[in-house]
Amino acid sequence: MNKARFEAFSDGVFAFAITLLILSIALPPFRHAPTQAELTHALLALWPNALAYGLSFAVIGIMWQNHHALFRLIARVDRMTVFLNLGLLGMTVFIPFATSTLGSYITMKPATFLYGLTLTGCATMYNAMLAHLVRSHAFSSHVPPASIQQTVVAYRTGWITYAAAMVVALLLPVVSVCLYLIIAAYYLVPRGVDTDLALPAEGAETSHLRAG
Amino acid sequence: MNKARFEAFSDGVFAFAITLLILSIALPPFRHAPTQAELTHALLALWPNALAYGLSFAVIGIMWQNHHALFRLIARVDRMTVFLNLGLLGMTVFIPFATSTLGSYITMKPATFLYGLTLTGCATMYNAMLAHLVRSHAFSSHVPPASIQQTVVAYRTGWITYAAAMVVALLLPVVSVCLYLIIAAYYLVPRGVDTDLALPAEGAETSHLRAG
Amino acid sequence: MNKARFEAFSDGVFAFAITLLILSIALPPFRHAPTQAELTHALLALWPNALAYGLSFAVIGIMWQNHHALFRLIARVDRMTVFLNLGLLGMTVFIPFATSTLGSYITMKPATFLYGLTLTGCATMYNAMLAHLVRSHAFSSHVPPASIQQTVVAYRTGWITYAAAMVVALLLPVVSVCLYLIIAAYYLVPRGVDTDLALPAEGAETSHLRAG
Amino acid sequence: MNKARFEAFSDGVFAFAITLLILSIALPPFRHAPTQAELTHALLALWPNALAYGLSFAVIGIMWQNHHALFRLIARVDRMTVFLNLGLLGMTVFIPFATSTLGSYITMKPATFLYGLTLTGCATMYNAMLAHLVRSHAFSSHVPPASIQQTVVAYRTGWITYAAAMVVALLLPVVSVCLYLIIAAYYLVPRGVDTDLALPAEGAETSHLRAG
């Protein structure tokens, strides 16, 4: 499996899934031509959909970055990796549906649980894929084992966090939505392999710090 | 025809078609704000749609891999190949509609037959394209004839399998769905040209076996 | 403007537009769970949609090939080309809507005329872009003027053909649909610049003829 | 972050968002099979949707060109740039919804204001990203500071223009639509960095002017 085509296909699916999110924001049909006040009201009533849209845009954006950061360190893509990656993409493409459900019923347990279940599913696939990559020695030889170990811990922590938020969704749905937002905000900051290593094209400040 | 652009266009269509599958999972409109039990029930009632989604995700994923595995061995892309490939993509893009129909009416003969018809159509186009590639000597010179022959047999077997499942769909729709699932699970394992050859970037175990 | 990114963006839009065509095939909502006969009937009643889908898939596929064949001969992409290309893509992306309308009302003049109008619009943009490329000497130096002239004639003929079919649509809608099908079938065969030149990777028979 | 994959992902989202615009043009469902006059009337009644489609196609096309023109001059893509770019893409993907709303209610203040708000949001993200790129010295060393300054001014002017049109939308919605159209038409002409520099592959006339 050619790594470039593998990445291009994954990038394509991430880009399409992130764009399809917008379909979860739609005005309800009006029976008659709405007045200005009715249209304003209908647009404002879409705020949970807009919130869910923003949240999932961040989530898929993070997943794309993680995918990128991970495979930059990988030397070999075997059949099993392609298979697990397909599972990961299958969970990712499910996010627009979970987002649409969350946006429509943001205070209801089934919607918040489904959302957590989907993200936990993504995290599960990421952990499974990482475990396989470690097991099959697929990392480039220049990647230090400590960095790999750090990434394994970070991925596992991510899984636990999502799973915990999913459980909370069954009890306190609104709290779980806040947790999803906090987790997304937190993960927009780089961690593990990403920070330690292999960012030769970073901003001037970082280069300065390194040189210092 | 530039092979890189040919592959990029095909990859784009595969990636987009696989993402559009999610549109086949949608909550029915509620006449009034649903209770928690009603929403849970409505989500659980979507299991056939989720099953069809997973199945088709695997099917398109396999087709993408096969496309990739095939064209890695091809040296020349002529007009006829582009034409047959367009037919193949046309059948592939039809899969989201067949999936949506299958997900909504998973126990009904018209739905299961349409699904089988679509997959058989894809297999037909793959066989036609392979036949043309063999006939026009489009394979790279380093590919041994035995591998090509093996691929021809594997593709023909795939066609027969899908066609058989399609016929079963007319008699026992639920059995045919099981067959589709079994075939998809089976094809996720590599075969023919893919296994014998040209995977220079496989996992460590395989390299070891080869060296042994 | 980097030619590679220009082509990649165009390819992406072609690939997405061709995939979006499938949304023009959709089962109508049933008021109650349909019987097997009703579902079969509803599926068979979608034949005009399937026909329109196949037609437009061929049309966009041809346009993508033409785009590819044209820009392979182009050395420079200036701002005006990007602008005209955007207009061309805007017409192309309109095809899914025209297809959906044609599929739903295949015997009605407004639908067949809209379809012809859309294709004539695409052909207009192609001719405008080609005229600009000729005027601004954007062709590679190795392309013989006779080939360019031949392409200009072929594009103009294409425009006249589509415009004629569009006019027919106002009088005999069913005849115009037949014309659209015939034109698409005809254009799947290469012409002009495409045949004469620059296909270094064609099948063995052609190479043989050339060598002979 | 690899610049090529960063650009490819952005291009994918731009191309996909521009294609999704077509979903904002849809025939309303008919209760019975429409007569020819009714279908014609329904199609003609879609002119605001078609206008909004054309407008947004131009807007996203311009944004894609700006993105391209900007990152051609950038040597480094750091995490913050990826983050701000994600925000920009998130605003861009919102355009299809704003377009759909504008097309359906083109004379109503909430619709025209939402459209202006979305474009102003895009311009805000562009300005924030540019400010970060300037601050972190991410430009290639060959780009003269005067060109960068000119781009900063051009981006700021763009923001002011969109924000002004957005404010007008609250008072005179139809005027604001005219403004959106005028702004889009104006921006299709290159400015700032784009014109001054780094277009080695422009048309023959320009090269001649430069040589003269």
C-alpha cells in the first residue's frame, strides 16, 4: 500500500466528513411564507445545531491533525493498518449523523450518549491502530521509543476521557455536552509525539527556543 | 491520460461515495418534540440502516483497495480504460442509493435484490476493465503472467459470488444480506496479485517470512 | 497560479459533482410501510432518474476528460483562465440540479430545456476558456497550431450540437433527451487534440500502428 | 505540519463546500404531478436561489484563490496556523447554509444579515491568520515587506467592506445583496501580493509588459 495514496484517501474522507457537517444545520419547513420575526426566531432556534456543528468541526479537525501527526512517523502501511484505518474512517463519517442528532436534541440523553459513543468509537479505533503500529514495528527508525510510549499514553487517556463523558451523558446530558466542548478545546493544543519531535517547520519562536 | 490524475480522480470519487453513505442514516421527522423513550426507540430502529452503512463502507473500502492494488501494476492508462473506469465509478456511486434502500427495507426482496444487482454491476465493470487491461498488455513488464492469471480468476470468482447472492435475494432476502456481510468480511483479506507480489512496505512479520 | 493545484481543485469539483448526482435518485416517502409490490413499483418508477443519472455521469465524465486533455497542452494558467474555469465549474456543479429536474419530469419541456441550457452553458464556458487560451498563447510550444485549430473547431461543434438539442427540447422534449444521450455516447470517443497527439501511454495496438 | 497536506486538505474543503452549494437549489415538492406551466413557474421562482448560488460560488472561488495566493508565499505552517485555518474552513463550510437561507428569503433582513455575518466571519479569520503569519515571520524570505504590508491593508479593507454590507443588511436588505454582488465582482480582480509578485506563469501580455 502506497503511503501517499493511503493518506490522500484518508484526507479526502476527513475533508468530506467535516464539510457534510453543515447539512446538520437546516431551517425547518414553514407552512406559509414566514414573517421577519418568525425567520429570525427560526434561525436563532438553530443555536444548538450551530454549537454541535462547531464542536464536531473541531473534533474532526483534531482527528485529522492526529492522523497526520501519527502517520508522519510511520514508515510502513500494511494491510492490517489499512483495515483498521477503514474502521476509523467509518466511525469518523458517522460523526455527521451523531452531530445532527445532538444538534436537534441537545438536552436529551439518547442524543448526548450517541455522540459520546461515536467519539469513543473513534478513540477505540485510534488506539487499536496505534497498538498495531507499535506491535508491527511500523514506526520510522528515527522515532525514539519514549515518544512512542508517550503517544500510547496520550491516546489511552483520550479514550478514557471520551468514555467517561459518554457515561456522564446517561446521567447529566448537559454536563456531557460541556465535557465534549472542554475535551475538544483541550485537544486543540498539541501533545505527545506531536510536541516532542519532528516539527521541522514550526514558527520562529519555537526554533529560537530550541536553538537557545 | 496521466495515471496520477486518473488515480486521484478515482480516489476522490471513492472517498466521496463512501462519505455520502452516512446520508442513508437519518431520523424520521417527529410531529411533536419526542420524549426520551421515543427518541431512543427511533435511534434503535435505525439499526438496519447502520448495518447497511457498515456493510457498504466495507464494500467501497474493499473496492478502493482493489482499484489501488490493480493500478499499481498497470503501466499504461488508455482511453478505453478511462471509459470502463468511468462505468465502474458510476456503479460505485450508485451504492449509496442501494444502501439507503437496503437500510430502509432490509427484509424485502426488491431492496436486497437491488443491492446485489449494484454489487454485481460493480464486479462486472471490474472484470471488463481487467479483461481490457490484459488484452491491451497494460501491465508493467515486471508482473509475472501467473499473478495476472490468478487475479483474473479471483475477479471472476468475486463476480460469481455477488451474482449468486443477488439470485438468493429473490428467494430469501435475509439470507442474501448475510451473504453480503460474509463476502465483505472475506474480501477484507487480501488475495491474488495483492498477496503474491509488490507489497514492499509490509509489516515486519511478513518480511521475516520472506527472508526465512 | 500553480497549475497542479489548479488541476487538483478542478478535479475535486468534477469528482464531487459527479458523486452528488446520486442524490437525484431517491425513493418517495411512503405513508405506510410499503408492500413488496409497492416497493418494486416505486423502484421501477425511478427509471427516468436512473437514466438521467447515467447520462449526466457520462457528461461530467466527458467534461473531466476534456479538461484534462486540454490542460495537458497548456503551459501557463493566468488569472483570466482561473476566472473562466470558475465559471465552467459553476456550470458543471449546476448539472446535478438539472439532472434531478430531468429525472423527475423527463417528458416535460421545462425540464429538458433546463438540461440543455445547462449543457450549453458548460460548452459556452469551455469555448470562452479555449478562446482565451489561444489568444494569450498559453499552449505549450510543442503543440502544433493545426491541432489547436482542430480543437477549436471541435469545441465549437460541441456548442452548436448542445444548443441545437436545447432548442429541440422546447418542441419535442423526448427527442431532445435522445439527442443528449446520442451526443454523450458520441463524445465518449476521443477527438481533436486528444487523438492526434500527446498520448504517450496508449495501448499496445496503437503503439504498433505508429511503429508500423 | 507538512504544507502540501495542509493545502490539500484546505483545497478539498473549499472544493467540497463550493459543490454543496448546489443543494441550496431545489424544487419544492408538488402535491400532484405539475402541469408544464406549473413546472416552468416553479423553476423560474428559483431565481433568487440561483442568484445566491452564483454569488456564493464566486465568493468561495475568491477565497480559494486568496488562500492559494497567500500560502504560496508562506514558508512555515505551525500549529497556530493550522488552528486558525480550521476556524477559517469552519466559517467557509457555513456558507452553503447561509446561501440556502439567502436564496429562500432574499428580501428579508435575517437572511441577508446572516449572509453578511458569515462573510464577515470568514474575513475575520483571514485577518487573524494573516496577522499570525506576519507575527511569526512565516513568510518566505524572498517576499518583500512592502508586499506583505499591502496584503495586510487589502485584507483589512475586505473585512471593513463585508462588515459594512452586513450592517446595511439590517436596514436595507436588498441593497446589501447588491453590495455582496458588487464586492464579489470586484474581488474577482487580483490585488495586493497577487498582482505585484510571484506569478511566474502569467499570460504573454503581462510578460511583455514586464519585459518592456
